[in-house]
Amino acid sequence: MRIPCIGLAVAALILQTPPREGQQWWHHIEFLADDALQGRNVGTPGFEKAAEYVEQQFKEIGLKPAGSSGYRQPVKLESRRLVPEESSIALVRDGQEQPLTMREDAMLSARGELDGSIDAPMVFVGYGLSIPEAKWDDLAGQDLHGKIAVYVTSAAPVKIPDNVRSHLSSTAERWAVLRKAGAIGVATISNFGAILTSRAASPAAAATAPRPSADGRAGPPVVQPTVVLADRDLQDQAGQLVSMTLTAAGAEKLLQGSGHSVEELASLVRDRKPLPRFSLTGTLRVHAALERQSLDSENIVGMVEGSAPSLKSEYVVMSAHLDHLGVGRSINGDAIYNGAMDDASGVASVIEIARALKASGVRTKRSIVFMTVTGEEKGELGSKYFAAHPTVPFDAIVADINLDMFLPLYPLKVIEVQGLAESSLGEAVRAAAQAEGVDVQTDREPEQNRFTRSDQYSFVRRGIPALAFKFGYEFGSPEERTRREWVRDVYHKPIDDVKQPVDTEAAVKFDRVILGLLERVADDPSRPKWNDDSFFKRFAVSANGG
């Protein structure tokens, strides 16, 4: 059999029987997404069983520990739970207190650090964004010192690339700007886009629906503790005393006496126009009671050492998150959020790609780090910790290749690559895909902000080029319908389990592409570079002291 000009480890994988490779990949998912692991929530026995499983797989494959503490990198976390019966929110105007009803008007989040009481004035700051490149500044002329910043979480109507919009609109970046301006807390309105439609259909129903989750992330529809890194220097919302979301009804109450209405602001958002900025009457009185608990978790990190004396001390990282959502509200009699595709599938591919590389006997020039991380569902916590405290020298990490819910739901014809146009990694993935007869495309749904919503973002923010992936599709195709239906019906629900139909042969083909990509990056004499026109290039300059 003639082997085309591709990486040797990929060739070795092809020579194995594809069904067997698919069975091995699926076997890992069957273990990790079994009900016995109770959804692999951080700080639970189920997550620890999953961590032990990955560690054992790394040992059996023959990966070297990539750190002084063995395969495990300890990650200290803090769980915070708001005590509802001891917490309250109210508006104070002219000495009169107007209570806000929890859930109907507003929700406090345990991401806020307040454990006690506070009274603070409020300022509405539009979209809450400051974007010098676009000459956009919602904070211009506003005094935010000691105040609560109230803003709409919709994307501002500015012409900037989608990945840049995702970055600047993230909760972390918005808070960084607001904190620098002196704010001590935030109150967000995230449902303006639905207000006009819902009120036209039923004004009474629109007063309370839809209600956003307290932290803005999808997940089980039940209040769970907020989990943050114990290291306060790594907490994106450090210094935020008050963190709360408002419903339409709550926003209406805050706006009373300001000369502005919910309908007015919602219309501006709908028409993609700038929003006014103005002080709100009265003060916000918040009392919060927090219960805190320390949690121990870990990243699992192994390595295949490189062969070239000049490059073996540089590292390509391959990552996937091991945690999922745990146990939540029952849907159709099932309360376990197993996370088979999100992201046991990515963990399974990390294991099998490492196995294929090691079994092939091929030695890439650079070392390759294989890692599963904790706390992605809580805000990319494990990857954020690793990027700040890597088990290998930080300045020797050249790239991150991240697998999160890549969705092998149909045959692989095209791979959707998040970050494709940002760095030279785009050229490498095009070559790796082409070798397998697979096309490459950019993000089909840039409005979903996926490039900044998983663990690759922790590396990007530290200046390291990174990519993430999904099975692609052509607009109007059956594949598009399949993926959209999966996101609608399965994503972050108990039905994401081992009973769903998955194309294991397509998953094996995907793994070949990713292994080919790893080989190319690890063997290239030049390190991956941000493209000159990439917004994210600035983080590399900053990380290097520029």
C-alpha cells in the first residue's frame, strides 16, 4: 500500500483498522459519560474518578509526567453559594425602600464578593464597552467611582471583527474596563432583544420572561454554587462587590425617574444604535450572605518528549476539558448531565491521539503536552490556572490545540476552525486537513463567540496562538440541520449521553487530522505566529514584555 506524503504517526494510525480505533475512542466516552460519574462536576467523586481514569490511560500509553508533581497539577478552587433567604435587593429613593423580588426582578450572583450590606449609586452605561480602535467609549464623561454600572449585554453596534467583538464583550473584559473606571459592581440586562416581541404578544408575560441565569452561562436550570479559582489574582471578577442580572420588570423599576424606558432602550438595541448613558435615581441597597467552601481539583498533564536538541524544550499543548455540569433539574426523568459530547469526546480524542503518536514510535522535534483540564464549565478555570502556572516553562509553549465538543454527528467533509485567520496555525491545519481529503472553513456562527468561550481562550489571552474545532457544514445542508438541532435539543441537557447517535469513523478521521496538525506544528522549525492583522497579537507582545 502506498502511503501519501503525510505525517508518519498519522500513517501508522491509518494502517490500523478504523472500526477498532472508533471503538477505543467510544469506550472512553462510555466510561466518562456513565451515570456512575454523576456528570463529572468539579469537586465531586465523579470528577475524581474521571481524573483517575485519564491519569491511568496516560500511564498505560507511556506518556511522561509533564511536571514536578506527576501527572496531576493541583488546582485550588473556591465554591460560593448565595443564601437566598438571607439576601435581598432594594431601591432606595427619597428615604423609601422599594424591594426587588428575587427572580422576578433580579438575581444576585455569588460571583460578587459582597458578604454583608452595601448602598451604592447607579449609572446606566449603555453597552458597558470601551473600544479605542472603534472610537467607541460608553464610559466617556461618566463618574463610576464607588458606583454600580448598569449595562446591556448585547453587542454594541460597532464594526469590528467577530473574534474581537467576542473578546471585548466578554464578562471579564467588560469588568476590567469598568473596574478601572472605579465601579464596584454591575447590574446587567441581557434580555432586551426579546422584550419588544414578548411584550407585543403578552405584556404581562414579558415582565418576568425570559430570565437569564445568574452568571450568564448555560447549564442545568437549577441554582448551583459559583466556583472560582482560589487565587484571587486569577479571578476575572475580583473587586466586583455586586454582580446581578435584571429582568425586564427589574430594569423598568431601575429606570423610573430617569426619563428613559425599557421600550426605548430595547428599540435602540434592536435597531443597532448607540444607547444613552445617564445616572439612575436613588441608590441600590444589597445584602448578600455567602457560604464559601474550598475545593481541590486538578489538571491531568502528560507529555511525549521531542527529539530535536534545539526544539525538544519547546511545547505544543493539546487540551480538552474533563468536567461537566453534574446533577441538575430532571428533564424527562433524567437529572444527570453526562456530557458525552461536551466534552468526554474531546478527552477521548486526547487519549487516542496520544496513544497513536506514542505507538507509532515517531518522535516529533518539539515535545507535545497532552492535557485534560478542570473547571471549563465554571469559566475556563483549569486552563486559566495552567496558562498562569504552567508545568513547563511558559515562554516555551508555542501553541494550544483545544478540543471541546467537536460534534462528530455525521461524516467528516469539512472542519470548522475557530481562530483560523488569526495565526500561522491556520496554514498548518489547512495542510493537515487536505492530507485527509477534508476541507476547512471559518466559524459558521460567529455570533456564538466560540473562539473566546472555551479553554483555548486562556492561552490566547496569554499571547499563545491557539485553535478550536467543530465538524463543519455547508449552509442549507442536512449537516447544518443536524448540528443546529443538536445544539437546540441536546447541548447542556441530560440527553447528551451515550445513547445518542455518533459517527465513530468520522471521529477517527478527525483525530487523524488533529494528529497531523500536531506533527506539523511540532516539526516546523519556526514557532507559530500571530498574523500581523490579528487583534490578539497584542497579547503576545504584552506577554513578552513589549
